[in-house]
Amino acid sequence: MLIVNPAFGQATGGGERRALDTVDWSTVPVALLSNSKPNARELLEGMQAQLAGVRNVDNFGYVSKMSASQPAPQQVIDEVADGYQAALLAIAD
């Protein structure tokens, strides 16, 4: 499955502009971000196991919000933004 964000890379008018750095997706730290629904952790761990066949996954970390019915609190968002360069999300039912 390929998930695409159609708004990615489109300027929203004004604001700060900066050049994007080149990213080596085979080495960046990745957050496994759970929505706390049943089987979310198992789904993310399965994705990590599959990716272990093509890259080192020692720098993957599991992050979870407290409730599936609430948005992620700022603390969780900050943890992902400060500690990782990519995130895999378990957000579907």
C-alpha cells in the first residue's frame, strides 16, 4: 500500500522557507506511533520485523498516545519530532 499526502511540499503562502536536507531512509531513526487501538502494537512490530530484512531497525522506537479517542498530546508529538526523522503510524481500524 502506498499512502500519499497530496499537500506535501505545497507552500501555504508566506512563511519561512528552507531547503530540505537529503535523507538516507536506510539509517534514520523511526518512531512506531500507535493510536492505542487493539493490535496496533502488533501491526507496528510486524512492520518493523519486515523492514529488518532491508535495513537496520535498532533505531526504531515505540511511541503511543494514551487514548485512541483523543488526539496525541503535545508531549507525544514533541517526542516524535525531537527523537525521530520518520514515523510509521498505526491509525486505521
